[in-house]
Amino acid sequence: MMPWKTQRSIGAIAFLLVAIVGLVYWFTGLSEKKPLDVTVIIKSTDASIEFWQVLVDGIHEASQEFDTNVEVWGSKAETDVDEQIALVEKAILNRPDAIVLAANDYDRLVPIAEEVKKSGIKLIIVDSGINSEVAQSIVATDNVKAGQEAGQAMQQQLEGLSRVAIISYVKNAASHIDREKGIREVLAGNPNIELLDTFYVEGSEQNAYLMAKQILSDDSEKLGIIGLNEPTTVGAGKAIRELDLKDKVKLIGFDSSFNEIKLLDEGIIKATVIQRPFQMGYLSIKIAVDAVRGNKIPERVDTGSLLITKQNMYEEENQKLLFPFVGN
């Protein structure tokens, strides 16, 4: 039998070991719960584009819910790919836990995205992707499907031999590439529709307005126009309104800004494919947090799209999507 003093010493050591193990678990728990740092880089900080304002609202909502420090950056214009690349480089140097990226260019963002992965930072793509599978997850609309919805809506509007022009905001953004693909998949099979070349407006609503005026001045008979995002749709709508052609020209758009809702109510826009930017922003942060925590995450999340017309825009469920909390 051990002497009493020896037993007491062993007991003290055992107690000390238990205390140390408890402290380790306590500190580990604290470290797991500390706020994460996430840098979000969107396509543009242009305050006139409501889509990005709503998406950022979703980001901030999620950052509060998941106790995450979030910084939102973006180039001044969606056409400034060099600036967006520089912002990703800056984010890598800052070493956040995750980067959420809405890519301005399908190809040119690939090398810097690969650098994000090499640095050990989690990468989540939101809204518009890149020509690489380097990201942990993609949170976006199924843009091919959304394009098909726009093409089908245009097809229903046209009668007899018709021509359709597509106006794209920027040339090499994945979201626009996919939307155009979906539109052409639907309309190319219709022998009564002549698909014109796609018109690019270099990231400018004013250019979209001028381009639409040019298209309409050439020939407005049996013509349809599809704008691939908010500014192209609004620009084309303003041209149609100014030329008083709403009864002759069929305009199908994307997104749901205040100006688009007004054009829809006036009958200038015949239909618009709306997305869920708030949900897109919210889920991108949730998935980034899960990725950093080591939780299982989906490779892709389709946040959905919905075709809105003047006939269904006043339905209660659609009203909730058309009037999100911009600026809250």
C-alpha cells in the first residue's frame, strides 16, 4: 500500500491534469466561437444598381446572425476587371478566413482565384462564376434556366415573323453568358424568329438606352428586345417609352429594380425574370462560415428565378420578392 503522502501527490497531479485538459477544451471552444473574417467582393459598388444593394443587405443580415466580421468591396464598374483582380489580391494579403466573390470576368479571374485556394483561404462564388472549379461552393441563379424562361416569355409575345435583339451589360460575365445561352436555346429552334447579334453596352445603362434607340430606329416592326440585367432592361425601356413604341416592341428583362417595376406597370416591359439577391447574399455568408468551420457544404446552390408579368406582379408572394428591404 502506498504511503499517504504519495497518494496525495498522485491525486494532486491527476487533479492538475484534469484541470489542464478542461482549460484546453475551454480555450478551444472559445477559439471556435470567435468571429470569423469574411471579405466579399461584388461586381460593382454602383449605388444605382439595386440588385447589389439587396444582395449586400442579405450579406449583412447573415453576418449578424452568424457573428461574422464582413467587409464588402467592389470595383466602381463591372467592366473594370483589373480593379476587381487587385481587390482580390488585397484580400489575400489581409488573410480573411474566407473570400466571397462575384466575378466580373469568366476567364480573367481564374488565376487570382487559384491564388486564393493556394493561400488556404476558403473561396465561395456568388452570382457569377469563373472558368474553374477552384471554389468550395457556388451560390447563384441557374442562369441558363433563367435565360430559357426569358426566351419562352419572348416567344409567347411574338406573332409571325419577328426579330429579337439581346442587349448584354458586359461581354465575359458568366451570368450573362449563361442567360444568353438559355435564350438562344429556346429561340433558335423557332423558324419565325430571327435572332440578331448580341449588343454589348460596356457596363452602362446610358449605352443600353442609346443602343436600343439605334436598334429601334433601324426597324421597330415585329421586334423584340431582351435585356440581360437591370441596367440593360431599364435603358431599353426608357428608349421604348421615349419613342412611344410600347405597343409595338416586346421587351423582356431581368431583375426587379424600382424602375423596372414601373416600366412593367406601364406595360413597356412585358415580363422580367427576377432573382433572389437577398437570399444569394445571405447564403453566401452562411456557406462561407460552414466551410471555415469544417462543416459539409453544397457544391452549388441554385437560389432560383421567377418570371414576373403585369398580370402576376400584384400577387402577395411576388410582392415580397419585388419589394425587398433595400437600404435597411
